[in-house]
Amino acid sequence: NAGVTQTPKFQVLKTGQSMTLQCAQDMNHEYMSWYRQDPGMGLRLIHYSVGAGITDQGEVPNGYNVSRSTTEDFPLRLLSAAPSQTSVYFCASSYSSLAGGQGDTQYFGPGTRLTVL
Amino acid sequence: DAKTTQPPSMDCAEGRAANLPCNHSTISGNEYVYWYRQIHSQGPQYIIHGLKNNETNEMASLIITEDRKSSTLILPHATLRDTAVYYCIARNTGGFKTIFGAGTRLFVKA
């Protein structure tokens, strides 16, 4: 298994540009989520999905869109990039979203480092 | 999900046990305590979780107080590779969101 993969690893955008961060997992996990991590800070939840066709907002959803058309993929779209979106973005997946079982363990991708000028 | 409180940083000597505390005084009965760590700038890695009993796996031990208001993650023989940020998270059985706080930055020194 490749686990959770993210592309690109690095990206530089200009203010106002749009782009899509890709996230894929090959573990047949139902639950996927996107986080951002600003320098010296913890992770903040942007959006999450509990299965194909179902998404919901996390703590900091403004400026981002998501969709989940397949179990494997969960892309994150920046509609109009702003310098405040400069951050490291992590995608995560788990077999289920219900706490308690081992299936709730989240697996994280390596991250995408985004700079918006 | 209950809020968790952790010290911002801790030091530990290599080979000694690292004891990382977490306060979750408002935790409810169906909330589990999870620990993850993040080494340098990599994605977080799951360590262990528990509800009310103490737990142990190949990476660490988790001690939860009887009133469940606090817990301690124990790395029995810390190595330099254990230097990382450690996150304590409370999650309930019906919750879909995992909220990470600032964590504890553990420095393991030779």
C-alpha cells in the first residue's frame, strides 16, 4: 500500500490564483480529512468526509472547497488564494470515523507546503 | 469534544522514561483519549488511545486517572528519534471531527 499520498509537495501561488491540492489513499478508508498547520501551531481541521458524496466543514473552512466523488480521492480546492492561506496542508484518512476502535486511527500524508505571495 | 491542556515543552534525557501529561478535566464518559506525535515537519503519527483502562503497545503506555480528568503518555526509554510534538486529543464515539491542540514539544537530549 502507498498509504496516503499528496501532490504537489511544494507550491507557490500568487494572490488570487486558484489551485487544487490532491489527496489519495489506497486503504479503502471511508473517512478523510484536510488540515492546515501554520508555523509553530497545531493542526486545524478544514473539511472532512465520512464517505463518497458526503463532506462537511471543520474549524477553518472559509476559502476552501472539497468534494468526494470516489472513496480514494479527496481534493482540496483553493478558490482565490490569499497570503493567509500560506501553510502546510495535511490530508488524513481512517477506516472509520467513530472513536474507540483501531479503525479510527488516522493515517496522514506527507503534506503540501503552500506559499501564497 | 473535550478541550485538552498540555505543557508547551518538556525535556528528557536519552534512555530515561518520558512522561507527558495531559489535562482533560471536562471529558465525558464516551470520549476516548488519543495520542499522536509529529516528528519535524512530517504528518502526525498515531501512538495509542484509551477510554478508562491503562493501555500499552509497542510504542508507549497510556495511564488514565480513575476520574479520567487527566492522562499521561509514557515513552519508557526515550531515544533521540522521539524528539517530536506530542498531541493529546479527546474524541467521542459519535464525533467525526478530530481537533488538535498545540501539543507538547518533547526534546530528548543525549
